[in-house]
Amino acid sequence: MSRKPSFANLRGTATPTPAVAPAPRVKATPAPAPVATSAPPEPAPVSTRPVSREGRKQIAGFFSPDMSLAMHMLARRQGRSLQALMAEAFNDVLRKHGESPIGD
């Protein structure tokens, strides 16, 4: 069975450039001298992460399509999120093994 092609393999290949007529030359005018002013300080970088995910870590797993469907249907019937059901399940496992449940 062959593997899917990787985009990393395209890194070294050159892309053909379309044939375009060169633009007519225009006499360049000198740029004005820059004025010495102090630039305002750059703002602090803004996080693109939603506030609801701040201070949280992702836990993921691969399950059968039947398990996925059953969990999504249960969440839908209960009017809860899949994440809330998973938190409940993880807390049940912690209790089963004598650990304190964490919460959400």
C-alpha cells in the first residue's frame, strides 16, 4: 500500500512562473527622508486561544465509530456537551481507583 504524498516533498521543487510582459520602466523619484520620531511601543501579543480554554489541557483518544455515535447521542439527549460527559466519565474512573475527582 502506498503512502499519501506529503507537502514536505514539494519544498524543493520549483514552481513554473507564468510568462508576463515586463512592465514599462518609470523614472523613480527619490523617497523623502524619514522623520526621526519615536515609535509607539508594540502591544503585547494577543492569544488566539479562546478564553474558555485558558489553563486547560486537551485529552484525546481514538474510539470506534459506534462509541462516538453513542456518546454524541447521549450528550444530545441529555442536553450536555461531549466534554461534560467525558469529564463525568474521567471523574468516575478516578473515584473507582481511589483518587479524588477533579471536577469539570
